[in-house]
Amino acid sequence: MTEPRQHAARRGTNLPRMGDFNLTVILDAIRRSENGLSRVELARIVGLSPQTISNISRRLLDQKLIVEAGKEGSGPGKPRTILRLNPAGMYAVGVHLDPSIVTVVLLDLVGAVVAKDAFATPEGHRPDEVVAAIAECVEALLASSGVPRELVAGAGVAAPGPIDLVRGAVVGAPLLRGWGDVPLQAMLQTATGLETVMDKDVTAVAVAETWAGGPEASGSFAVFYLGTGLGCGLVLGGEVYRGSSGNAGEIGHIIVDPDGPECFDGCGLRGTIGTVLEPVRLLAQAISLGALPPLPAEPTAADFHTGFLRLCALADEGQPAAVGVLREAARSMAHAAGVVGNLVDVERMVFGGPYWEPVAAFCLRVMPDMVNGRLATGGIHRVELAGTSLGQDVGAVGGACLVLERALAPRADRLLLDA
């Protein structure tokens, strides 16, 4: 039988009272396998006794979280029954709150999008109006999907930072007017009736990559999220790193041009990466260089979006001014990525977000050498750069993956024993 492709797996423990942790270790090993695993392979990979594997597999089968997916084996001996995740065993709702658009998805257990919707963030940004609109969208999505509500494990919200992770509050997102201290997690749980978890958007994106990003989503890597600015999520040794307050990855204040424009959030700094990479600012630069015609006197969001797409298309075609604008933006992004890479020494860098896809082809041509040229480890290993496989909805997918991670991923706190 062909050996299944495997990545570094967490190890279980045969000590008593560790059932919950061992269950998640086994589930995680099955989830990370491309073709499923037999009980014998599980025992070898996670280090648990065959009897423990058998008992926990039966629990997972009874809970309909895994299924027996045929048998394999062409040599002597009894064919082995393959265990795989049951996509319909559990679902999760994901919400990505952005200052301009809210995206809502319904994810199954393997991280596939079952249903999705999006709507413009209410103009006034009033928290009660935003939450009410999200709750209405969630209910409509669940009704149209046909998924039984009892199979929905909860809702996860990916929110702009900074956040108070303990209280589930947004505490000063610069582009959400009036969101100085909003208990978003509790508000949404009350409005939807679903158990709700919240995290910072870039952290949620990192969780999405570990849960739904495919077989390469292991090891240590950084996820860069290109939206209004630039944020960074970190996965170190297979674990998402959140920092002491849940706000790791706030790289938008890295200075890439000391003589550049003032930071958009009024902090007093100049030339921060978050400000330099604002799509509206890049578009204005291209217009000033004659690469694009001027915008209408009162431009709409659609005008900005169309203009940015055109800028990216011109750069792909080799138009000199457009290439110059995007190359300088790529150089700034590479500088920030180099700072992160030198700090945490990752194997890969993954890029995504609503403004990534239009620039992906250009940036993946010019940035790998830029980034690797800034890394102290350049003589030891080359860091791979890639775009996310999860598409533009990666923020909302990350919100749903927060629920799956909380419910099913192996975590050290599952090892804590009662006093």
C-alpha cells in the first residue's frame, strides 16, 4: 500500500484523563492527511496504543465527525479501513467585518464553503446596526443552506484590530467610526443565538490557512493580509501565535519611508506600510504619473475599485508608470515581510486579502527576490512566497475556522487537569 503523505503530527498521551486531547490529536492527524488514515497508521503517527486508537475512533464515528471510507491494501494481511473527516459532521459560520463590506460564510468540517453572502457595511458604522445586519444575513444563509441548526457549532468573527481578546471587544479600529470599545462577540452571540468567538482578522486568516489551506498548511509561516493596509498572522511550529493580548501581527506601523505621508490613523508617524500601501494612494500616484485618467469629480467606491484593477492590469502589460507604482509598493511590502522573516525565521510566506488578487501575478514575479534578499537566513534556506488558496473570502473563512479550531484542534489547555 502506498504510504500516505504526512506532515509532522502532534503526539497523544496514554496517561489517564487525556481523552479530550487525544481525540483532537487523532482528528487533527486525519484532517491533515490527503487520503485518510487507517487505525494502524494513526497509532504509528500519534504514538497512542491500538486500543486507545480503536476506542477514540469509535467515539468519532458515533459523533459522525469521521467516516469509514473504504479499504486499502494489496499485499498479504487484512485490508485496512481508511478513516476520513465527515464534511457534514459539523458546520461553522464565519463573519469578516471590514469597514466597507461584511462577508458571511458557512463552512463544513473540511473547510469547504457551503454557502456565502456579502453586503455593504452600514454607512454610519453604528455597532447595533452592523450587528443587526450581520444577524439577519446569518439567518438567511442558514435557512437557504438547508443545514440543520444543531450541526452548526457556532459563529466566528474576524474583526479589525486592535481587539481585547478576553472580552471579545473591538477597541479602536481606526476605520470603523465610533468603535472605541465595542463588545462585538457578546452582541453577535445575543443577536444570532449561536455561541460566538472573535479574533483579529489577520489571526483568523492564519487559522484559516492551518485548517483549510490544504496539506502544505503546516510548519512555520507568516500570512500577510492586504486590505486597506497590511497585517500579518503568524503560525509557528503549527500553532497560531496570538501574542500576550491577541494583537500579534500589527505590522501596519513599520516605517518604510520616513518622509512619506502621515499615517491614516493620526498616530503622528510618517511613511508607515499601512499608509503607503493604501490602494487609493497607489491609484492617486498612478493618475499623477499619467498612467490612468483622472477620477470623476466625486468618485465612488466603484470608481476606485475599477481604477485599481486597471492599474494592476497595466502593470501586468508592462506599462512603465504602472509598473513603477506597483514595483515601489512591492518593495515596501517586501521590506515589511523581511522584517517579519528576520524576526521569526519562517519557512513560507502566504499572501491574501481583498486587494491581493489583482496584484498577485505582479508581486509574485518581483517580490521573492526582494524578500529573500532582505533575510539574514538567505545563505541557509530560501523562503517560499505564495498566494492563499482560499480566495478573497479568506477573512470570513478564517472566522468559521476559529470555531472549528476551538472545538476540535489539539491545544495545550486540553491537557490541564482539574485540581
